[in-house]
Amino acid sequence: MNYEQFFRDVQAGLLRPVYLLYGEEQFVKARAIERLREKLLPPGLAELNEAVFEGGGGASGATAVQITDAAEMLPVMAERRLVLVNDWAPLIAGKSRDESGETDRMTAWLENPPDTCCLVFSLRVPPDGRKKMVTALKKRAEVVEFPLLGDPQIEKWLNQALRPVEKRIAHDAVAPLIFMAGRSLTGLNQELAKLAAYVGERAIIARSDVEEIVTPSAESTIFQMIDALMERRPDAARRLLKSLLERGETNVGALVMITRQMRMIAHIKLMRAKGVSLAEIERALALNHYAASSAARQAERFSADAAEEGYRACVEADFAIKSGRMRDETALDQLMWRLQEVK
């Protein structure tokens, strides 16, 4: 089931006894759980009819017995209880405590769940399809995925979110906003509030507003950093790298993103040389138009040999770290100097 059908079913009162919710789009998934709460839990009686468990694999993780006992309790002045289990260990990668026994107990319970409960397993990461518990849930539960939204869906969502403040976002501002802020609706929601305040009485949020006020995402920062290196502005590039690290990114994480960007530039350079159109490149590399245009602009500044050399430098830096020959900070520092010299 897709998430849109899930919302329609909840609105219509067509509830299943067990759900598995997962996917990268945490904002929509949180809204889905909130809709279940609104539908199931009478005002003032929520605490009596809801149980929430954290499912880590350590000693404090929820057990199958704890979960099923909570699900078997009768609701108080309500038709159903809501039992929410976040990141239950037998569903995700890694070995958990007594996983075989936990899986057997939960699988047996799933054969006949009571109609007085709605049990929801919610995952922040994809379920591990190799696990027996995941296979059992796919047979017995309603599985709902919450993927990151595509550009048209995000544009629709943005304008719906802006409706209460009587504003809308210009069509040509959407792709830059997604590129700069990322696809997570949580981050987009924060930037949207800033933009609405920034434009004041104006009804339309323009592309120039986005480019002026939105905090660049990690991906956008990497684009800017490579621009600075190509323009022989090493101080600016290092300031951008520092800002990325100060926001919590690691040296290895930064290297991964630089490598991905240089690989993209090399691909685009080769594809353009073969006469592939930008629209075809967008589809092949799964990029939105703004990101593809920005990457194509960067690719134009490289020769084919230079693009390959830049990507090779990234791969060599990665190998130096993984082989223990070089510390991650040193490898990243040397890579920055090498990329500055690539032409």
C-alpha cells in the first residue's frame, strides 16, 4: 500500500490490526502515525489507550511478550488501543537478543491479532528482507512505504503548507529549494517558514528568495565547494568544508559526497561528449533539473581527462583511508589540494 492510500483508509476508518511503516520520508510517516492517534484515541483518554516501545537490540529493547501483552489489553472507552513499536530489532539489520525466539513468539501472535488493537511497527531504516520477522510481517501486516517525494509531489505539498498564510511558491523556485534544502519534508518545512517570513506581504516566494535565504544542504555545499576549487579559491572552499563539518558531517562523509559529485561530473562529461541531452542525463542519473544543470555547468569546466583525474583522486583518497595508510583528515586535506590543481 502506498502512503496516499493509507491516509484515505484511515480517514474512512478502514483500519488494519497490524502495520509496518518504513521509509526515508520521516515527516509524512510521523503525520501518518498522528492520524492514527486522532482516529483511534478519544480526547483525554490517549494515555490509557496507547503504548509506545523502543525496539533497540540491547537489554532495554522491547520484547515480543511486552509488545503482545500491551496489544492484548482491552481499550478504555475506545474501540481500539494503539501500540507503537519504533525500530524493533528483529526487523532491521544486525543480530538482536534472542532473535529467533522473539520472531517465533511474535509470528505466532500475528496469526490471530485481536480486533481491539492496532499494532504499528515503525522503522527509520529499511526492513531487512532477509529476516524471518520481516517475511512474517509482509504476510500478516499492511506494509506502507514512505519514500522521499518527487518534485511534483513536493511542489504540491509546499503550496498546501503555504495556503494557511496565503502564499505560494513559484514553479521555478521549487527545484532550487529542493537542491539547496534536500528532499526531507522536515527540512523543507523549516525553510518554508523562513521564506514565508522573509517575503513579508508578498504572496509569491520567488527563486531569488530561495537563493538568498535558504540554508544550503550538504549536497549544495559540496557543489559550491567544487566551484570554489575550480576557480582557484581554496580559502573559500575550505570555509565551505569547515561549515559542513561544523554541522555534524564527518571527514569520511564529506569525502563520500565529494566522490559522488566528481563521479557525477565525469559521467556527465562523457554523456555530453556522446551527444546525450540534459533531459536524458537527468533521467539516467535521477537528478532534478536544477541539480543536473548545476552539475552540467561544472562538467563544462573540466576536460574529459581532468574529470577522470578528479574522480581518480577521490578514489585514491578513499583507499588511503581504508587501507590505514592515511588518516581521514589528512586524506581529505590532500584531496582538496589535488582537486584545486585539476583542469
